[in-house]
Amino acid sequence: MLTKIGAGEIIYGLRKKIQDVQFELDQLRGPSNIPELIDSANLLRLNEYLSKTNSKKTELICAYEQYSMALEELLETVFDIQNDLKDILKEQSSMINPKSKKSQKTKKTKNIKK
């Protein structure tokens, strides 16, 4: 099931994307105010910086959303496998259960006595 959805590759790719975007966000340097420039120029530089960081943070949030959805899908698959294994174990234990063997023996002896 896990290979069917390619969970490992998807999660690795999303994790790599998160790391890349986080690195790009960390590389953005805040604007430094240069006293000889007028306030409006400093505000424009600040606005440009805030726009870039906002864009990267939005991209990061989207990557985390995809990453968490992939993890949820992976967990759902794991729980499905766990439930399938429980069912198999119950079925196998009922086949091995000594009570069922005793009841089969008593049925055979009752049939022979008749």
C-alpha cells in the first residue's frame, strides 16, 4: 500500500521543499535604513522586503499543508494495514483456538454414538 501512494518520495520531496523555502526566507535580509535617504525611500524598501517575506511565508505554509496532508494519508494507510493485520490475527487465532477443536471432537463422538 505504501508503495502504491509513493509516500516516501512524496514526503521526502515536500520536506525538501520546506527546507528550501525556509532557507530562502532566512536569506532575505531586512532593509537597513540609510539616514541620507528620505523616509519614503526607506518605506519603499521596507515594503519590498515585507512583500518578499510574506510571499515566502505563504509558500512555506502551503508546503507545510501539503506535507501534513501527505503524513495524514500515510498514517491512514498505516492504520488500515494495522486493522487488516488485527483481522488476520483474529482469524488465525480462531483457527488455532482449542475450544473449536474440542467442539469438533464432541460433535464427532456424538455422531458415532448415534
